[in-house]
Amino acid sequence: MPRRLLYAGSFIGLLMIGWCAYALAQTRLQIDIEKGGSTLLPLAVPQLIGEMADPTLGQQIRGVLRQDMELTGLFRIVDQATYPEVPQAVEQLQYPRWAASGVAGVIAGSLGNATGSGQILLQFALHDVAEQRVRISNNYTGPQIRHREMAHRFSDAVFREFTGEAGPFDTQVLCVSPGRSKGSKDIVLMDYDGYGARPLVADGAWNLAPVLSPNGTLLAYTSHRSGSPNIYLRNLLTGAEERLTSGSGLAMAGSWSPDGHYLALSHTIDGNSEIFLYDTQSKKMKRLTDDWGIDVSPSFAPDGQRIAFVSDRSGSPQLYVTDTQGSAPTRLTYEGRYNTAPAWSPRGDTIAFVGRASSLDVYTIRADGSGQQRISNGGGNPDGAIWAPNGRFVMYTSTQGGSWQRYMMREDGQANHLLPASGPACLTSQWVARTAR
């Protein structure tokens, strides 16, 4: 009998342990990015271990982490003055003290030198205060000049841990910036937050409308270098370049197919702009539209089959959808007299565009033409909208603050933030994943 009681007690004990583990799993701290909400998850980013050896660098790294988290509108960085301790080890915290300060998560880190001249080692750990454990930890080694990139990569890891989705931070933006010579425009690639800018095309000409192929090797853009606005295709690995269009009519690159096989573009022939597909393998053009109206701004859907574009065939600029076979277009927008610059979400369900009601703003509409809604409310003169590679955030450039500046918000228009500016405004053209390390 005592042995039976012992077995029964052991069994009940195992059940209790199992139930506690199950309950803990059910209360795991997660964020539903589609719902967002007014309650922001409180995070702490304390001083890095080893930061005192280079305070400026340490503060910059922590600044990147704080900025990334706050721009999402999902996290709140707690005031450093309330932190109960400066961590002495990356993966060890005094959890009860942090819990008492109202912090849900702590990003602890260390900064040190790595083997090689100018190399640093960054170690990060995300602590869950309620569960009293490290949820993720990563190490990064590289040139000190790339410290922001390393911090962005851990921000992405934190975002994924809490939301289950890829983050938008270790990404880059392709844009058009004022050139050095008067009247010129350069094509620039920079981090999403405006840092690390490097020119891709800076030849003193007026260059615009750049789009990168999915693998980041081919750059299509329009240039006036020959006197007329034609499309050029540059191989960024070899530097080789070819001109895709000719003549005096306006030609504008629009969007790459997801496999990088086709480039959708608009080209004015005989005084009328139409949508074409350029096949990078056969080097041939295929005409998709043939209408008296002006057809411009093609944007590929993620399925590689559908293309959104703008046409005034109904009397005013509106959004339409066709396919790669050039089937009869379907009109999407009916609200407003001016809708332009469509950008298909990487998730495939939504198209962002610029429309006018009482003022120009950024809108979204479902791919079937339903659910149109305004997601910006700043007026100004938004210069199109582009999607983060994860399809959860939208960036646009606008004069709503009195000058051209970049803004970032969630796909529903929440958490609209002004992005930092380190120089003249760069009119955004495309938001891409970082393809080179």
C-alpha cells in the first residue's frame, strides 16, 4: 500500500510539473503584429559590457537597437535611469530586480575586440524577465565600421522572437538623391534608416526610377545621359551596362518579377505610354497594353503573374491589374480622381498607392479591389510608397513637415514615424533585403 501511494504521489507530481510547463508555454510573451495595440512591450537596453573602453561606439550600438524597436510601434524602451543594474555578464541578470522595475525584456550585450585590425565582437542576449531565462543569444564579428549592421541583425532576431516574423531592420533602401553637379541625380543604396549610403550611379546625369533585381545584381534605371530618358541595365558585379530602350519617348523601369527573369517597364511610343515586359534571357520586349490612355508604373505581384499599373483610360489616373500575357486589365480603384504609384505588398494581399481625396496621401487596397483605406494623414506630397521585404511596414517620402523627409509606418498606418536624416532627402524607390555582407 505505501508503495502504491508512493507511485501515485510520483505520478501526481509529474502531472503537476507537466501542467506547469504547459501553462508557462501558454503564457509565453508574444506579439500579434496584425493587432498591434496601445500597450507597448517594455524593453530595456542597458550599457554594454566593455562599453567604457569606447563609450561613443557603445552608445551608437545601443542607439540602433532602441531606434529599431521603437520604430515598430510595438515596443517601448524604458528610461535607463530606472534600470536596477548594469549587467555583469551577457547571459546573467538579477531577474527579480528587473521584474520590479516593470521591464518585460532586457537586451544585454558586450562589446570587445576581435582578431584582426579594426574588428569587433558583439555579443547579445534577449532575456525574458517573467520566464527568467535567455530566449535568444547571438554573436557578431566584423569591421567596426559595420557595427550598425550587426545591431540591426540582432534587432531582427528580437523582432522574430516576439512576432514569429522576419524583421525589417537589416534592410536597405534604393533611392534618388541630389548629385554633386547642378541638376544631376544620383542613385544611392543605404540602410533603411538612412545610414551607410553608397552611390550606385553618380555620373553627373539626371538618373531616376531605379529598381534592383531580387538577387541584388542587376540595376535597372532611367537616365537622361544621352539626352532622352531611356532605361539602362547595369550589372553591379561586373559594371557592364546596356541600354534597353531608345528614342525620345519617356521610358521608366517599374518592377522586377520575383524570379528576376522579367523587368516590367513603361515606354512611350508614338506619343503614348504603354506597359512592356523585358525578358533578360531572350533580350526581347513584349507589349502588354495597347490603349489610347497613358499606362505607367507597373508593379509585379509576388506570384509573378499579375501586374498592377496606372492608366488614365477612364479619364483620370486609376489602378488596374493585368497579367504577364497582356489580358484585358481589371480596374481596381473607383474612389478619388487621382490614384497612382502602385506597390504590391510582398505578402501578395495588398497594394499601396498614392491617392487624392482632400489631399494626397498613402492608401492601401486589397488585390481584389476591396477594402481601400487611407493609411497616412499628413498631407504633403507623398512620392509613392514602398514595402519592407516582410510586407509589414510601409515607407514613403513626403513634404508634410515642410521639406522632403522619409516616414515609416505599419501596414495599417499605425506607428507613423519620421525617419532620421543624415543628408539631403533621398526619394525612395525600393526597400530591399540586404544582399551583400
